[in-house]
Amino acid sequence: MLYINQQKSELQAATLAELAERLALPPQGVALVLDRQLLPRALWAQTPLSTAQDHHIEIFQLVAGG
Amino acid sequence: MNLSDSEFIRYSRSLMLGEDGLERQLRLKQARVLVLGLGGLGCPVASTLVSAGVGALTLIDGDVIELSNLPRQSLYQTSDVGKPKAEVAAARLRQQNPHSQLQVLKSRPDEQQLREAAADCDVLVDCSDNLPTRLQLNRLARESGKPMFAGAVSGTSAQLYLLNRHSPCYQCLVDPDWQVLQNCRSMGVDPALVTLTAQQLAWLLLQYLQASPDQIAQAIPFGQANPVPFGQANSVPFGHYGRFAASEHHIGFHWYPLQANPNCACCGAVQQGAV
Ligand SMILES: [Zn+2]
């Protein structure tokens, strides 16, 4: 089961990149935490999501203000 | 090096914190910290570091004070509008603690100026308000091997990065081709959240600056296979990203290890070389 920002999700995806596509995430400025690891976008395509286990995903916007 | 009588009195409440209080205070006195950006994050960070007894700061900001800065940029007053931030900040900080040596850059530094400023400092603190400056300081941190403590706040989001030469870098996460990230001009900002974030950053900086070389060496190891000594005294969890969140059981920063991008144009080669 996938949990996205604490909500159960029915989405299925083989990789994080596929999930990002399903969610129509913007191409810039988004960060993703998978099971407590912050994963650079460059790693999303090679990061598989298993259906055999729960995955906790958090998606949020990176900001630059100070 | 020792403390003067007046410094002993000034720092007496910090000196009471543990048996090595004096050594810790002397480490602060010997430290030089670069603070890039003297806005909502930079004001409280610089103020806490100077008040606590950090011996020297390099303060960099090319902006002038605007009326819309005043709700959160605590070193400035209404009558300061229009004046250079770095100059006014330094004047206020000197009143807070005359023992700190302050070096001031009140124009936007070019690459070489920033490189030289970074080379003189023990730690680089990114309190800037835009992506190109953040990436520039990140590059210089890598180049110089200096640790970088970065904060970023916009809207109701607050983020912290604790990076050193052993950890992934900011550019692993943020692509230089990205045109912009959201900032306070585009999103607004919660004044108390900026101050809280700045003080979290300042607390971590003071932990790091007061730690002995042994304590720092113990705190450094971080990697996928190496559990982080998170929460130990003096440990700064380098390689971690912190994000402010309020949930049912916790209000504060949640910390996540940042994974390296092996193809990162800034640190990728270094990372591969180190393996
Ligand atoms: Zn990197």
C-alpha cells in the first residue's frame, strides 16, 4: 500500500518516476521523501516501488526564501 | 587564549552548562562564521551567534532595508529603511556584543570575493533568498571543504540543510537548470516561522562550533550504511535535511537523510572518488 502525505493511495507505479508522472508532479522544485529518505529527482527513475510492502511517501515544494 | 573578567560575567550562564563550559566558550571565541544573507533568517542567526560569543563573523548582504522586511528582520528599525542591511546589522550586533569582530560586505560579492570570504571562515551559513546564490555558496563549500548550514523559508514552509564534505550537497537535490524556487516575494512568509527556523539553525551552529575535534569526528560519519548518531550530545547530523511540520504528536523539524545524486555536477565526482 502507498501512503502519500499520510493518505492511503490507490495509485500503482513500478518506480518513483512513474508515480511522479501519475501524480503530474511539476518538473521543477519538488522534493520527495520515500520511507524517510530524501531522494534527488535523478534517482526517481531507478527507485522501484514494491507492492509487497507499504511505502510512505511525502511530497513537498522546495523553497529558497530567507 | 582566555576570557576577560567581563567576558566571564557576560557568558556566565553558558559557562555553567557542563564541566567543559570554558573550553566550549573558548572554541566559540576562536570561530569565524560566514553569514550570507541578512534577512529573516540571517538577522536572528547572526544575533544569536554574536550574543553567544562567536569571535568573528563575516556578514554579507547587498540589499537595502525595505519596509516589508521589518515584521521579521529583527536587527532593523523603521528609521533604517533605505540603509544597507549589512551596515545596519553590524552596528546593532556591535552593540549586542563588542567582543565579536565583524567583517562586512555590503554589496553583492562576486565569485572571487565570496571564495576568499569562505576560505577565512570555519562554517558557511546560507541565509540567502534565491536559488543562484544558494548554489554558488554550495559550490564554494564543496570547493573549500567547509561545512554548510543552510536555511530556507517561504510561505509556511521551512527547510534546513546540514551539509559537509562527506555528505551529499545541495545541488544533488536542486537542479541548477530550475529557473526559480519559491521565495518570500512570491509566496509571502510567516514571521514567527522564519525566526524559529533561524534559531534552530543557530542552535545547531553553536553545537557544532562548541564541539571538540573528537566530538566532531564522532558526529561526522554519515552514509547509507552508517546510522547517524542523531541526538547525541554535540552531534550535528550532516547529510540531513530538516522540514518543519506540525502534526498530531509533533511540532518542529522532521529530519531526513539526503541521498546523493551520483551524477551531481557539483559533488558527484568527489563522491565517486571517495568510494
Ligand atoms: Zn551533490
